Amino acid sequence: MEQAAKKTATPVADIIQERRSIRVFKEEPVSQELIEQLLGVAVWAPNHLNRQPWRFILFQGESRKTFAQAMVETYSAEERTKYGEPKRQYLEQVPAHLIVVLKEDPRQKVWDEDYAAVCCLIQNFQLAAWEAGVGVVWKTNHYGYEPKFREAVGVHPGEKIAGVLHIGYPRVVPEPVARNSVSSLLTVHS
């Protein structure tokens, strides 16, 4: 297997290989100004016909309680009893939650192109954040499909939650996980 964190010739390649999904954050808040700067980089993602099919909803400070409550409310009564309070505490201590929303188009080809563009935007955000010393984990959990959660956080009909980004300064950075070798995945026709 190839080394995941092997230094390369370009800083972009290094950042791609060094970035990690961060789940344990320092208490220090990430400023709205910095998040907006990172989004300002992220929106340069490729998107067909420059449709820019995205928008963002940010929860930080006291509003994290609203986000956490909306998420915990998606649990069954049994799950709330078992997991609710620890999950609420975790979500309330994450410095920021950014919901990345896709404006859905009814045409399948356009939807596919737009969803791919939003995913590229999220990766751009993660890489720009990592370069700035900020950690991110991209979540696509069940609650993104729950009508009560969507309404509570301000997602409109005709929109898809492409991801919820938990954002903060890393307290714990996980070790790299090896990737499969490209040669084992590549089919070449010559």
C-alpha cells in the first residue's frame, strides 16, 4: 500500500493527504469571519453553468443548543433515553455546525451535477479549513432526512442537506488510515 501521508511536490497535494476528519475539538470558538473566508474559498468548486446550487446555515454560540435539540428530537424515545444526553452534550460543545444545503433541481442530470458540485465545495471547505488549522468532520446522518429536524434548522422544501460540518480547532488528530493502491483500482485500456 502507498503511504497516505508521503510528502509530495506541491502544498495542495500535501494538504489533501494530511487532512483528517476531526471529531474532538478544543473549546475555542471559530470566528464567523473565518468560516465566511473558508466558504469564500470553497465556493470556487466546479459547478456546471456556474449554477452555484448551494446555501449555508451556521449554528455557533448559544444556537448550538437549538441544533443539538433538533438532532436529539429525531431519536426514538428509547434512543433519547440511551443516547440523547451524551449526544446533546457533544453537539453543544462542538464550536460550530455548518449545514450545507443543495437547492434541488427536478431534472436528474442537473441534480447529479449540482450534488457533485456541492460535494466538491465541501471538500474545498475541508481543505481550506485544514490549511488554516481548523478541523472538520462531514456528517450525513439520518437526521438530515427528518422533517422535524429540517424545519427546526431552516431547511426548505426542495432542498437537500448535503452535509452537516462540525467545525473547530482540533484537540485530537487521528492517525492516517492507509488507502488502497491506485494500481489495484485502475483499469487501463490501451
